[in-house]
Amino acid sequence: MTAIRIEGLRKRFGRTAAVDGIDLEVPAGSLYFLLGPSGCGKTTLLRMIAGFVRPDEGRLLFDGRDVTALPPEKRDCGMVFQSYALWPHLSVFENVAFGLKVRRLAKAEVAARVEKALRSVRMEALAARKPTELSGGQQQRVALARAMVIEPKVLLLDEPLSNLDAKLRLEMRTEIRGLCRASGLTAVYVTHDQEEALSMADGMVVLRDGRAIQQGAPRDLYRRPANRFVADFLGESNFVDAEAIAVERGEVRLRTTAGELRSTAFDAASPPKAGVTLSIRPEALRIDAPGADGSRNRLAGTLVSTMYLGKSAQHLVELEGGAASVRVLQNDPEAMPEPGRRVALSVDPGSVVILPA
């Protein structure tokens, strides 16, 4: 297993800073995601790890060894491209064997390692086929086998599932995660798909304009975003303006035009003292039944619209006083409330996130 350390990495293309001073630790054996909108620098960073792009500044270390100046073939990295990049005139076997032949391995060893790699992705029965005779999911498996047959220390994946349909993406998420676990690889995975990252990653970093905005475990980034950008990028979030009234027994009392709230999701080292913005996920809000306990965190509003989605329902509620319109996600809805009526929303203090100023 190989730990990756990135120190002050920078890369400019003309006047544009594609990667602007990133420091990052990727633990050995982890599946680590680079996440962000188009143009944020994630693919450039991945290509620098691979050795395809030379940084202007900074260092890249594998297990403490400086590999910044090493060419790609000296880094022990396997790469899976978004387009798969399979040779159309070669068979599945020949595509997977290509990297081993370049390394001039003995014919018997090439055959044994290709067979093992194809078996790991359940493609050994299709070894004689050409890529054009395969489905998208099968081509993806061949690309994975080709990257892993060289037995790399690091596996790099550049949006490998973006060309697949929704059902295949779900299947391949499990395949890739299981394969990385079984092989003990350190994997760095680029995507702009938040759900993909949250469901697969051991750790992740959200990038914006070439900079690392927040990094950590998926659950931590989702539940405690560092700022409005991260909260908005990772799934849906409601933003509500509030005024901090007091800090009492580890909770912040907050006043909004739609009611008072309490929050335990804030930075205890610098508690808020004035106007703040709250981030509340739609699934954290509940529409209370009439006569529900009024002592809970509550916001008053009017139900504007509701949409039945089968396993869930999504409601839009306009808060009193024009504070905001918020989305509420109701799982397994049995009855649908009627639009136009007044409602009370409740939320746990731990789900009321006070965003840093």
C-alpha cells in the first residue's frame, strides 16, 4: 500500500491557475476522491499524480519518496480514462496484455497475469472479443483489468463511469470499490458526481478554482460543510438567514423570521455573535402533525407545492416573514399534505449547521 503526499502543488496554463497551491494527504490503501465542478482542477491534479503533467511548483511523494520529476512509466501507477482508451483492433486479452508486453515480461507470465486480471473483473470468458463487441460496462471492466494487470501501487481513475447509464453506474461503483479493497490499492478517483463520491469514498476533497476547499470523510463534509459552496455542491441544502442570540450549554440560540432554532453544529472555538447563514438539508426537516410538541426546533411557513416521487415526496415551504423557501424531503410518504395550508417544520439541533462567515 502506498501513501500519497501532495505539497504546495501548482500548475498554470497561461494566465489560468489550474491547480493553485494544493496540500493533500491520501492514506495508504484508501479510495480517495477529487470532487468539484468542471474547471476546478481535479483532472489536472490527477494527471500530475500520474506524471502526464509536470507541476510548476510543489512536490509529490509516494511513501515519502519524491516522484515529482519521474516520468509516468517510473511511478507504478495504473490509469483508467474516461474514454476507456481501448485499442479497437486488439482483442480483450491483447488490450490487457499490452502494458506487460511493453515491459518485456515472459510470455507465460503475461498469460498468467492477464488471466488473473480478467478473472478479477469477471471477463475471462470474453478474452477473445474485440472492444466493439462489448457493452459499456464490459469495456469499463477491461479498462480496469488493463490498469491493474501491471500490479500498480496506485490506481488513478478519471471519471470512469460518466459514459455509463444510471443502472450500470450503480453496479460499477460496487465493482470498483470491491476491487480496490481486495487488491489493497491506493486509488485516487476524479468525479463531479456527488452521489458517486459520497457512496464510495474513504476520503475526499472538494476543489474550486484550483484550490482545496475542504477535505475529510464523506460524512463529515456532508454534515459539517466548511462553507456555503461545499454545502450547496454536496447534495441539496436550504440556506436560512438567522441572528445568533446566545450560546447556552453547548448550543447556539438563533432567531429567524419564521421562529427560533437551536444549533449544536458550529465551531466551538469561534461561536457566532451576529448575523449568520444556516445550512439545513431537506431530509433533516420534518412536517409536524397538528398539535405536535411545540418545544422542539420549529419553523412556521406555508406549503407551496408538493411532488410525489414514489419512495419519497418533495415539498416546498415558504417560511414566515420571507426568510426563505425551503425544500423538505419526506421518505415513504403515506399521506400528502395539501398545498396552501400553514405548516410547522421541526429539525434536530445537530442538523442546523452554522456556516462560517
